[in-house]
Amino acid sequence: MISEGHTVCNHTKKHKNLSFSTREEIENDLSALETLYEEKTGQKMKKYFRFPEGKYSENSLKII
């Protein structure tokens, strides 16, 4: 994807609905994917995000 010129962004590592997740769960899920991405590509992940399933709550939106 990177070599084709795509911007790769965070979509969480577990790809689960974050509507009922705690701040800690969300932060851990985001950072786990960022870490894996950096290990695999040697690059920092861009700071864009899309909610898994397109689902979110007011709380998860504030945390993100």
C-alpha cells in the first residue's frame, strides 16, 4: 500500500466497535497498531483515524 502511494492510517489493531471501550482500551488498541506498523515499515503512522464498523459513541469520539 505504501509503495503504491497510499496513506496508511489507524483503524485499530483489534478492529472492534469502540463505542463501549474505556480510554485505556482505546489507547492500547491504537498504540498497538502504531507500534506494529512502525516495526514492519520503519515509518511513523499518519495521525488519521477511521472507526471500525463506522461505529462510535460520544465518549469514544472524545477520546480519539
